[in-house]
Amino acid sequence: MKILITDKTENAIIQQLKDAGHEVTFNEMDPAALLKEISQYDGLMVRSRTKATAEVITAGAKGNLKVIGRAGIGVDNIDLVTASKNNIKVVNAPTGTTESVAELAFGLMVAASRSIPQADHSMKKGLWEKKAFKGIELCGKTLGIIGIGRIGTELGKRALAFNMKVLAYDKYIQKSPHDKFSMVSLDKLLRESDYISLHIPFVKEEGATIKEPDFEKLKNGVIIVNCARGGVVDEQALLKHINVGKVQSAALDVYAAEPPTFIELINHPKVISTPHIGASTKEGQLRAGRICAEQMLLVLSGKIPKFWVNKKMMEKT
């Protein structure tokens, strides 16, 4: 069968698919070319750049398309509804970059606590502002994790190693994945956390998880980290409460618009910004590609994949 890969991937992943007996084409097509060519392929593998729109999927369904693989976690660049309607399976690699994202989130917590990027910038300007960068310790503080799935759990484990208390809230999970995590209500988490890290999807119909009224519940001096999805924190409200001192600082890897357009937030001296690099590690990308390839191969051989995304979506509706 023929498999098309439209986003950069490792040679080992291409070889993995070839070794399974398939014809593999790597071509970073633009949207117009993808729409024209997709019907020729049985499988499509993407990362985050390619958009598998309703148009693309419908065109693929008129030809041979059987499976779309996302070599990563989020599938917001794939029209799941259209794929389901056309009996095209969508698979992903939810475990591939777990450690990568958890490590970035923890690194941002440390960086925000000690103003590491700001101090580095100051030094590179030839300054010696030792007294300007008094930080705080993570030890003894409370971390609130919103979304205690794989990434949230790994972040919590790292926090425990720093002698932090871990609170967790998840609308889908009631039982704690770790005996030292305390499952609490969202309201309690917001009120008691010194650090808040989000690890949840953005649901357009629900809007931000931390909205304008929620900021009044937060502890003074809270630090907010978002390595999940843009939109889960109200960016306008976040900037407002940084400016009034309610929020000590924020560290963001994701934004409501990407690349971000709310430049006032990005350029704020109390905000650390990274360009959506949570999953961007050598190890994580390789794991994600391998897992995605494995899932696609299962579909193409007539077997049931483990990470069948649009099946789970349809079961919830």
C-alpha cells in the first residue's frame, strides 16, 4: 500500500514503514497539492504542520485513504468528524512525547521561579543586576495540575522529587494516579496552589478553563504554566492580573493564536515564552513517529489500533 508523509520525520520511521512492505512517499506538500494527490494514498502521516481538513479527507475517501496518523498527541489539525463519516481511522501517539512535555513544563516552573531567562538577558547586556533577581524555591510549595493524564502525572512525579505538594483536578479522572497526589475540585486547586500547570485540551465550546472570574480565586503571587493548548487560559485576563500583581509570572509554550498575535503578553517582562516546543525533543519525536507508524500499520493490516482517536470520540457522543 502507499503511505504519504507530509511533515518532517526521521529516516528510521520511513524505513519502519518500508520494512513492513509499503511504498512510502515523503513530500511536504502545500494544501493545494495535498488535496489533489491524497486520493492516491492508503495512509497519511502528519505532525502539526499539515492540516487534514474536511476537504482533504473527503478527497481521500473518494480514493484509497484508510488511515491518518498523527505523530504526536493533539489531533486538532485533523477533522475527526469527517474522518469518522468516511470510515477513515485516525490514530495518534499519545505516549510518545509525554516525558518531553513534562520536562519542559517543569523547566518553565524553575525558570519562572528564578527569573532565569531575564537574568541571562541582563547578563548579555553587560549588566550585573544581582539584587534584581531574587527568586523563590519550589521546595515546600503546592503545585496544582489541571489535567492529570500521562503528562500531568509525569510532571507531578518530578514535583514530588522537589518536595512539593501536588494537587490535581481532572474532569474525567476521579482516582488519583499516584498515592501522593491529592485529587481536589477545580475551585480548591485554584485557591490553594502556588503553581498551576495545565495539561488539558482546548474545547472551543467551553472556552478557557481559567477564565477572568477565576483569577480572583488565585493565591497572590501564583505562577501559571501552560504547555497544553492555547486558549485554556484567558490571555487578556492573565495579562491584567500579572500587571496588578495577582499573578507573579507566567510561562507559556502555547497560545490562542500561533504564531501569537497578543504581543503585549509575549513581551511582558514577567512572561517566559517558548514557541510551542513541548514535544520537540530528539527522543520524543522519534518515539512518537514509531508509535504512530505502528498504529497505522495495524490499520493497514486489518487489525484494531490501540490509539484509535475518532473511535473514542464517537463513543463519547
